Amino acid sequence: MIIITAGRENDAMRSADFTASATRSAAIALFEKEWSVVAHLTHPNIVDIIETGQFEERGERKPFFVMPLLPGETLDQLIRQASHRLTVERTIEIMSQVCRGLQAAHDQGVIHRDLKPSNIFVLEDDSVKVIDFGVVHLTDMTSMTGMKGTLQYLAPELLEHKTPSVFSDIFALGVICYEALTRRKPFARPTEDETIAAIRSYIPPPISDINSSASDSVSRTVHKAMAKQPWHRFSSAREFAEVLRKALRNEPIEYFDPAKLKPRLERARQAQAEGDYQFAKEILTELEAEGHIDLQVSMLRMQLDQAIKQKTIRQLMESARTRVEEEEYPLALQKVREVLEIDPQYAEALHLQQQIEQHRSEKQVDNWYRLVHQHMDGQLFAQARMGLEEILRITPTDAKAHGLLAEIDRKEKEAIKAREERERLYESALKCYECGEVSTALEADAARGSGKYSEARAAYNHVLRMDKQNAEARAGLRRIEEAEKEKHQ
């Protein structure tokens, strides 16, 4: 853990911060090694190290360093305050001083590794001090990726765990300059993974699109400092500062000479005209990564993006039509929805979507009608009615469905009436069979040539003519036969 206290160097009549580092032996060794170098860096734009040493606390030796207590505020504070305080001219002057201090450190082989607005101190007279050289190692500022430094200012190569270099510091300078001129962090995202993805591939919009006071030349200069590949950035902090000042004065900059850019743009245009969108895209991406964000590159990028978009839409629409012909409506609809994600107002896709929905509805209606008729044949009227309700939910004005609902009501009433008639006949048959004694009924039958058994048999047969599978009627006939057999025995 880092321990920070405030102290005052009375003999030297200086105000000072008193800072102690972590207790681990490796951190102590690293502290002593790095600060022995940093302490000897003497430059107007690098904070002085007044003293380094060790002190004892609870039986442990801990290293410390002493810096002046500076009057002023950090660049981070300036950025967050009213924007009018950070004009383009003032920002470039501040960044030029940062570059001078950083160049002095680089000349001594010292890489800052944690450049960010809060490590740039602007004094009351607008002079600048770069602070916290190497402190990233002391404080163990390690992100979830295992990388040391503040993530949104890390160069892409540091995401691959490559060694920090002059070029990674220059990338951080570019990000800081962009933030100071736009008050936006170009790569900051809600999550660490999203921030890493942005650093690797996202090209921020030109500064001049956000801050109208910044020229296109200033925009291109800062974007070159933020180039994705180290070799596309400026070779030194000194060069970055020189080009920034040239851009501020609207002087010609060799890096952005239109004559050098023209052949590459022509190759990109030719590739696009021949339909080789991938090659055209690679050229433009490389140009943008180098900091070429002028109007020609932007216009060609817009044209290429539109061409790729239209090609993708054509392929998806062709696939959707093929799926419709094969009656694979869910797959067809999926392709159409992909088109509408690209262009929500694409008329052809909207029309095809409507057709597919119509086809799907018709197919669903056909399936429901088949089930309805099956239920009607089985006299499952409740299920048939539910099927018709589903049809009417899809097509509320379907006359056939409304007609079948009326037919179901009629057939259901007929079925109820027939069932009641069968039950009445069955009860009548039972009464004929069960009323009185069997011998009395048989004697009456024999005397008159007919009797109650005959009436009962006629009733049972009548029921079976209406319901061939009626178990009760069949059982009644069997009982009559058994009774007659017993009589004759």
C-alpha cells in the first residue's frame, strides 16, 4: 500500500509532499533503482525530486521520496472545468512543455509508462511539470489484464504485453491532447473489454468535428500520435511538439502532403471500382491508422462503407428470397431482419417481410383449419372452437372461420340433443327390463306373442342404431338373452 503524508522542508524553505512506497522487497528494490535515475533528471518540465531514502515503521524499512508541493492544478482538473480555459493555443503550449520534459526523460532512457492528465501539473504561471515518473511500478497499478498503467491511455502494443517504449508514451500524449481539445476520452468505454477493443481498432472522429476551433491539421497531427502501430507515430516527443506547433500556425506538414497521399487513395478507389472492397478497406484503414483523416479519406471511407453495406444487403435479400421459395419462412424472415438492422427503412426488405408474414399466416391458418376439421369429426367441439379462435386472431375477418363457428354451435346442439335422446331411450329400456318380476313379463309375452322383453329389445336396438358402440345397450340385450334362456331351460 502507498502511504502519502504532507511535510515541509524547513531548512530549504520549500513546501513538500512526503511519500512512502510499498513494503515488498521487490517493490523497494525497483523503487530505489528507478528513482535513482529519476532523481537525476533535471528539467524545467519535470518535477524535482528533493530527497530519497528509507525510514523505519513498525520494524520495517520503507523507502520514500520528497517532491515540492506545487501551486496550481493538474491538467485533468483543467479539462473538467470550463472549456474556455483550455483554448487550442493554450492546450498546444501545455502539450509542448510536456513533450520537452518527456524528451529529456527519454534521452536518459526513462519511459514514463503512466502518462495521463492527472500526471501533468500546470502551475499558476502556466508552466508545466510532468510528475510520477515510474510511480506506476511503485503503486502496483495493475488492471485485470495484468498490464501496468491507466488502461484508456495505454498504447495498443502494451495490450499485447510488449515493452513500454518512447512510442507508447507518444500514444498516451496523443490521447491526452485529444481529451484536452475535445473534453472526451477517445477510448474510454463502460467496461475494460470494450475499452481494450476500442484502443485496438476504433478510430476516433477528427478533433475538428468536435471542436471547431481546432484545424484539420491539428486533428491529423494528434491522430498520427494515436496511430495503432508504433512505426506510424512520431519518432519522438520533440517531433510531436514541433508538428503540433506547425499545425497551429497552419504551416505545411510533410507527413500530410497531398501528393504523397494521392497514389494510395487512387489504389483504394480502383479497388472499390473493381469490387475488391477488402483491399480498398485495408488501404483506408492503414491511412486512418497513420493519422490521415482529411476530407478525401473520409469521403472515400463513406463511399466504401456504403458499397459494402449495399453488397451485404443484396446478398441477404437474395438469400431471403431463396428461403421464401423453399417455404422456409422463419429462415427467410431472419435474413430480412438482418437487412433491417443495417437499414431499418430499406423498402424492399419491408415489403418482403410483409409477404413472408402473410405466407406464414396463411400456412398457420391452413394448419389450424386441418385441426379444426379433425376435432369436428370427432365431435370435440371445444377444441375445434379454440382452433377457430386462433384463426380469427390471425385473420379477424375470415368469413369461413365465422361460418364454422356457427356450424359448430349447431352441431354441438344436435349432439347434445341426440345424447339426451339416447339417454332417454336407455332409461326407458332399463325400466322395461327391470320393472316387475321377470316371470310375470314372460308369461304376458307368451300369452300375447309379445311382451316387455320385446319392447326392451326394440328400445335397445334403437339406441344401437344411433350409437353402435353403446356398451349399456349391448349389455341390456345380453341380459334379455340370458333371461330368455333361463326361462326355456
